[in-house]
Amino acid sequence: MAQTVADRRDVDFVLHEQLAVENLSKHELFADFSKKTVDLVISEARNLAIKEMMPVLKAGDEEGCTFESGKVSVPESFHRVYELFKEGEWIAMCDDPQWGGQGMPSTVSLAAKNFFHGANFPFMLAILLGHGAGKLVEKFGTDKQKELFLKKMYTGEWGGTMLLTEPEAGSDVGALTTTAVKNDDGTYSITGNKIFISSGEQDLTKNIIHPVLARIEGAPAGTAGISLFLVPKIWVNDDGSFGEPNDIACTGIEEKMGIHGSPTCSMTLGSKGQCRGTLLGEANKGMRAMFVMMNEARLDVGMQALGCASASYLNALNYARERVQGRHLRAGGKDAPGVPIIQHPDVRRMLLGMKTCTEGCRSLLFYIGLCEDMIHISNDADEKARYQGLIDVLIPIAKGYVTDRAFEVCSQGVQIYGGYGYTKEYPQEQYLRDCKITHIYEGTNSIQAMDLLGRKLGLNKGRAFGDLMAEIRKTTETAKGIPALAELAGETEAAVAKLEETARHIGLMAASDRMMTAFAHAYALMEVTGDAVMAWMLLWRASIAAQKLEKGAKKKDTPFYEGQMAGARFFIRTVLPVSLGKMDVISGGDSIAADISDDAFGGK
């Protein structure tokens, strides 16, 4: 049967052949996750994705969410899937079993999410938001808050959200106006308005726990004065029983271009002066708490995009193998038979680009998960710091670069279907629409680029970026010893050396009076860094494949390994050279984007 969500063979390759995830089971924390167990987990995730989640993707898109008298209903078909998620304990895969989690490695959970997001990304938003809110309770909550909320959230009995954005304060969170006033009983009265709140109201759960950013009366201006609060939809008494409905209400949902099955809500707190919340963590440290969670959230967004891209690619691949149109270019005469469009050179070019992108991005995201797992099992402080540094540098790539490239894959997925791809008869157009939001939330991709230049290049005095370059060089050194890959390894090594030079140049520019010019080139820096990381991942894959082929791979595996060799060659020979040109542009430092006057843009 043709695959339509994520390529199981490739998922297995990354987990077991590239990252050797079963080695984690040698450590007590992950002792239960042998290769057999990991394979069973992935099989169950794939079955749930294909048999239950994917069949309701289109219905969820067409039915959408409804809003009436402050109540929001999600697509009816989502209710059964949500119950299956709860039963399978899929919501808190990596978390402590004490609180309803499965305690599995992050790497394995990301593989499961690859299938889940590819099957039904809009449905998954409620899952991710609920888990993310629970994670805040776990990390910053008091014992009482954990006792009241955590297991209910991790098991999916209650949902969760994150209330950050306000009408006049989008990405500039420090400009928020939501206020909190302390009450005599230690709770806080909260007043304000929030927008773009995913699953801020829904009918999947009995209660929704809202972490809310607000400023305590008299706190400093800007982000330094922001605190984090827990605001339940229905108040929870000290004994765990329900109290009265809280004074927090949904005032409407957005009509969006995509993710129709996920309600995006406008929320009002304290319209009657009776919205209560409890402080989560320390006063005036709300943004610090949020940034602790940011890596996980941004990695999840990259996985959302990969889910859309991997499904779009596999659909396009299947279609190209079946759709007969046009004669082969080498066929003579007008009477030559038609051929499947996969035999046409430009379709092959598009498919190969889609393949390398989805596979390289999968390796990158799973690798970040492995770094997280290594932090958990390591007893060495320096080693933990090194892995954390790698994660920190790679997160802007995982969120910004991956979502950009995934959207391009989804666009190509429409293109390969031709006119049919533009219709609702096939899923390609929905994957494109749904994927677009991944560029925007959890920090727009421009913010990711600014983060890479402004914070991550100089992180730990440049050590984190240097450690990443060192990891890439380990792979190029291995590949240089493989005759079939020696030239590609040399080309990658040269590109990485040029990237380091480019990074130093733009870093110095950003610290000078040419700061505005430097940040005008920040996005290009994110792109070329992402290209270097992709070349690394694809060369790493090809190195494994080449060694398997040299040893005599099984006949059924030979095409897969040959595909890895082809993917590395395609990317390094056709994409990486373009990156070198972009590096020249960055180093050239043309300042026109910073210098042009507002009026010169026209439009008046």
C-alpha cells in the first residue's frame, strides 16, 4: 500500500541507523525503550494516524469550528480521535508516568508526531497546547498547583492554552496591558483581552487551564514586569472539585485560510470583574518562564510543518507514478504512448527536491530530540551544556528554516498535481494552506532569523555555534574516507568554512554602527545556515547508506540507500552552490533595505 503520511522506512532509518536511538535504553531513564518497544510505539502511532486521524482531515477542514453564545464546537469527528488519544496516553509521551506521561525519549515522540501531524495537523494543535500548558505547571507550579492540575492536563481530561498575544501587542509582548491585582486570599483578579488563542475555547474537555501573561499592578514596564498566572475556565477548589465558572470568555473565533479544525479565539478576562487566577512561578518572571518552554514549542512547529510537507510529498509521489500524461522526451513519433509524469525531467527535479527536504528536515528535528535525550541521561555538566548549546543554535533553523522549506514542498505538491492540485478534490491545497501558519506563530520566521544573529551566534561566547560546526566536520571527515562521497564531502566542508567566515563578518557588523544593515541580512543568514545543516544531515545519511551498500545491502533496501546517495548529491550540487552566492550577498553588506526612505516604497 502506498504511504501517504510519512515514510516509515525513512523514519526507521533516522531512528535506528542514523541516530541509534535504541542506545538510549542502556540508561536507566529509558531502559524500557528497546528497539522492539520503539518499533511498537511507532507502529501504533502510525496506525492511529492513518486509520483514525487522516480520514477526518478533510471533514474537519470543511466543517470547521462554530461559535455561538460564547461556546465553541470543534468538528464532530475530532471527538472520537481525542478520546483515542486519551486512551493511548499520547498527550504526554515524554513526561513522568506519575503525572500521566509515558516517559519515552523525545526522539521517539517526535517520530510519532511526524505521523500525527502529517495525518491531521489541525487536530494536533489542541493536543500540543494542552501539553505545553501542563509543562508550565510541571516546571513552575507549586505542589498544590501540580496536584490540582497536572495529571488532568497530561491525561487530556482537561485542556490548556497559552494567553500571550493582545490586539495592540503582537510579537511585542512587553507592550501588553492585561493587569493582575492581588486579592486578600492570595489569588489575583485579572482583567484584559487576548487574541489569536488556539483552542481558547473548545468542547473536547470539561475544563481548560489558561496560563496568562499579565502585569501585576505597580510592576515595571516592558517584559521585566510581566508575570504568569493560571486561570481555569472553571474554578478548581482546593479539594479538586469544580467551583463556579471563571470570568473568562471567548468573544469570537477567527475565519482563517487554513487549520479550520482548530479554533483561534479572542478571549476577554474580567469583564465582570470576577476573573481569578493564581501566580505561576515568581512575580515579574513570566517571560523567563515562557522562554524555558520556547524551544519545545518551536520544535513542535517545525514538526507541524514537516508533517504537512511529508504528506504532500508522498501524495505527489504516488500521483506522479500513476498519472499518465505526455510522451517520454526520448520517444520518437507522435504515436508514442503516454508515460507516467514521474518520467518527465522537471517532475523528477521537483520530486527529488521534495524528497531531500523532507528527509533532511526529519533528520534535523529528530537529532534535536536526541540532544534533549542526551541531556537527560548525561551526568557530565560540560556535556549537558554542549548539547543544550546545540539545541539553542538549531532551534531557529528547526522553526524558521524548516517551515520555510516545508511550505515550498507543499507548494510543489500542488504543482505536481497541476490543475487538480488547486482543487479541493485532493488534499494538496489543504496542506499548503495549513502549513502557512507555521511561518507565523511561536515567533515569526523573521524573529527566528533575528534570534540566530542577535543571540545564538554569540551564545556562550560563540562556543555553541562552534560546536555545531565541529559536529558537521565530524561527518565531512567520515564522508571524505568514502570514495563515492569524497567530492561531496569536500564541497560541504568548503561551504561550512565559508559559512563560519560569513557568520563572523555579519556578527561584527551587527555589533557596529551598521547594525540595521546586518539585521537586514539576518534572514539570509538563517537560510544559509539551514542549508549547511541540511547538507550535513543528507551527507550523514549518505555516509551510512554508502557503507551499507559496500557491505552488500539486502535487495529490498538497495533502492532506499541509493536514494540517500542521490539526495545528498542533488542537494550539495544544486542547492548548496546557491547558498554560497547568498553568503557573498551577506558579506557584501549592501545597506539598501536599511537605507531606503519610507516614502520611496511608494503607494501614496
